[in-house]
Amino acid sequence: MASKTPISRSVVVESMPSNMGEVYNQILSKLKANNFSQEDIFAVHIALYEAFLNALKHGNKMSTGKKIKIDYSVSSDKIGISIEDEGDGFDPESIPDPRLGQNIYKTEGRGLLLIRSYMDVVKFNKRGNHIHMVRYKEKPHLTETHGQTGTINPGESG
């Protein structure tokens, strides 16, 4: 039975790969409870894994003294996930396309491509240490003002 009330949670974990398992399980179980398809659950799992790994590895530089904050909201029609690390940030537009040139042979650099491929909305804050992702059950027509990628504006929520 699908939940009628949106579920919102905020979790802060130490920068350790082992800390993500419980958060994955919480989020994926909420998707199942809201009758998301296996395709949606798979897509969110991949994007969540890549975003968390980027925060852990590139943002917090694997420092166990730093934290990663995960906010998520699940409703009957969409899931929104925000992940923020304590790192310096980066410019997401500066990341080269891993499908072009010599990048094709690199063993890293595909996380953002996967996130953008699987999520309907992907935005970063100006600093580049906070990602907000949304996946809808029914795919909306995305426009310039409500598009797939961009910058999080102050006060904006998913």
C-alpha cells in the first residue's frame, strides 16, 4: 500500500563507505512502499551510490573526521535526494565527458554521467559540494526553468 503522506528524513554520517548501507536500505524501502517500479528503484540506487561515493572520495577526501549529510523526501509521485559534503566543492561543468577522446579509457569519471542519465533533475549549489536529484514516477516535460541540470537557488527545494 502506497504511503499517502510524503516522508522526509535527514541523515548525517561519517565519511566511511560502510555508513551508506543503512541509508540505502531506508530510501529503497520507502520507494518500494510507494510502489515505485523496479526501474525507478534501480535508477535511484545507482544515482545515490554515485553521489555518495563522489561526496566521500572527491568532496571529503575519505576523511573520517568529515560528515556527509543526506536529505531525502519520498512521496507517491517522486523522490528527491540531496547530498552535501564538507569539501571545497567543484564546478560540475568542468568534468569532461567520459565518452569522448582519451576519457573513454579512464577507469573513473562516469559518476556524473550516470547520475544525469538516471535522474530527472540534477542540480548543484554554487560551491559545488551539494547535489540535489529528483526522479519522478511519471516523467514531466522538463523546460528551461524546470530542467534537468542547473544550480540550486537559495531557498529552493526539490
